[in-house]
Amino acid sequence: MKPITMEQIAGMNMHYQRYSFEYFLDSMVRLGIRNFELWAGAPHFCQTFSSISQVSELKRQVKERDLNIVCVTPEQCVYPYNIAAKDDVIRQKSIEYFCQYIRQTAELEVDKMLCTSGWGHYDEPHEEAWKRSVDSLYQMSKVAEKEGVILTFEILLPEETNLVNNFESTKRIMKDLTSPNVKCCIDSVPVCFEGKKLEDYFEAFGERVIHIHLNDGRPDGHLTWGDGEQPLEEHLAALSKYDYSGSITLELGDPSYYLDAEQHLKRGLDTLGKVLPYTGA
């Protein structure tokens, strides 16, 4: 079994969105976290407003602090972008939005970009929305292949999508997405919400699991470690058992964390620090 270490832990700027991006980067330095996942949304890095010059400046700021971006995660649950949209204009604009982020991910010299299924109308046939989602992801995967970027597909909660929100629908979408540039991101929150375990996903997807969102919750909530009831050591044992060597992002999503973003992340890191490195022994 491979030890899970603090070197695999990554921060994320999503709950720092009421602070400047420079503050977030300096916070990572203060907390001693070299890796981070780039939440791509305003005001930090939003494709709607970003340009080549902004990409270059962001790369400079990251490099001068000796930090490392492990994944780019465009905002896709709140903004009006939906790759499964029934409206053709919205869907096409959404595909263009994500394809531009794929190109910017490559410009940033990052090898992974996170994606999800989008969502369909609750009053339309499920299969129609499913087909639109798969078609959009296929188009995105072709751009990803050209740019050398891996799309890490993430399961969401039922309140976030009516398409891929449980174990069975994740198995189905990963079967439908045959591109070698589409892999899995597993988030502990929807996994526990359904009553599943990380081990279930490793058994099903094996080496296609290349990115992890490790969050506390009750069982949902995307909380910092120590604020919820999720089985931290059980999660770590599964990662160790399957020799997981990729990044592990702490994705804090509770708006109450906006008020003191660094302190809430630090509390989670302190909790992890008590059990890492972890081998499950």
C-alpha cells in the first residue's frame, strides 16, 4: 500500500473568492501548501474576461511563489453554462466556454481540467439530456486530445444535476466516454451522500481515477475536515490500498468560510496533519 502524504494535498481558491487572487497565492505559501486547484471564476480567473496576457501574468505569479496548479476547474454549477442544455444556443456557448478553458489550461501548462455532465430539464425525457451531455463531452474531448489536456470527469450531488449524480450513472457516463483523455475525479461528498465508499469507485474505474476531492460533510456540504462526520481514515485507507499517487484537493464550498478563508482551510489541514502520512496499517 502506498502512503498518502501531505505532499499530495492541494488547496483551492473557490472559498477565497471574496479575496484577491494574490491573497490566495500568499495564503498557500503561509500554509505551506505547494499544490492548488485553480477554480476558474470571477474575480480570479474567468474565461469571459481573461486573455493571453492574463494567462501569462497568472503563470508568473504562481511561478514566483514556487506553487503548482494541479487542475483547472471552470465554474459550471452556478454560471449559466450547461453542456446538456436543451436550448441550442446555450449549449453551443457552453461548449465554446469549456473548450476555451481547455486551451487556457494548456497555456498554463496544466495537464488536467475538471468537467461535469451539465443538467437537463426535469420535465423532459432523461435520455434526451443524456445524449446532449455525451455529445458535448465528446466535442470537448477532441479539443482536449489536441491540446494534450486530460478531462477529469466529476460526479455531482443530485441537487446539482439530474444526470450523473450516483455510482450507476457514473459507470454509464464513463462507458460512454471512450476518449483516452477522459478520466475520473472522485469527490467524497456525493460518494458518501449516496452511501457508497471511495473503494467502490476504485474497484469500478481503477487507474482512470486520477484526481480526488476530499471533503468533510454531514454527509454533504463540502466542509473543512473536522466540521462534518465523514470517515477520514476510511477514505485515506482506500486511497492507500489502491496506491493512489495523484493530487487530493480540499474543496471547501460552504459560503460561511468566505469570511476567514485561510483559517478554515488551516483547520482542515491541521486535522489531516494528525493522520498523515497514512498507510492504512
